[in-house]
Amino acid sequence: MIKTLVLLIVLCAQWFTTAWAAPTNVVVSNIGAQTVGGTTFYSSTQLAVTWTSPAGEEIDHYVINATESVMNTIVSMNTSPIATSATLNGLKAATTYSVTVKACGDISCGSASTSAVATGGSCMAPATVILALPRLSMKAAFCHGS
């Protein structure tokens, strides 16, 4: 009974402390490109992330963290074990983010990938847009990638 209990504790300790390899080839890019008048605009609140899964690992899920360069605020999301891409939402315009991906088991995660850096689209100063109706104008912010 004691030998069985000790063996069970050792096996559980090994399972909880398994170090998953870090995903590789992490790439972060702007998304939602639209070209207007020769200028390409991107989403100011989203970034696309892709990575390569570590070989031979039994992954339960991935954790993607985007850390803001100024305030160190983190936007985090989880993905399925078969995912190799994700879209980060809720980012701030014209802000640089350092993005890492971790492979995780049920309870713990491995080392973070090498971080990739990207900047969300930036916004130009509000412009006055004149509509065809007399005395009617509106202000709008136009965002573009940097």
C-alpha cells in the first residue's frame, strides 16, 4: 500500500511538472487590410498570430499573450490544441505589443515562445468629411497600419 502510494505521488509529480517545448516560428501580422486611394489601412484593434506546434507533444491548449509596450497590460487568450493561428482582439490602436505563445497541458504551461513584436494600426487625426447635403459634416478617425 505505501509503495503504491509513493509510486502514485511520483507519477503525479512528473505529470504536473512536464515541461512542454515552446512553439516556434511565431509570426504576428496586421489584418483587415483595405486600400483606399493608394493607402493601405489595417485593423487598429486586432493582430493575427501564427506558430508551429512543438513536435511530439501532447498539448491540451495554447496560451497567447500580447503585452503592451507602454503599460505592460496583457491581452490573453487560449486556443485548442490543434490550432496554429489565432486572432488577438481588443488591442489598442498605435500600440506596440510583444506576443508570446505557450504550449500547455491540463494544469501547467511550458516555456513561452520567442516573442514577436507588432504594432496595431494607427489613427490619423480626425478629418472633416463633407457630405452632399448642405450644412452637414461629420468627423471620423481613419486608421492605418504602421
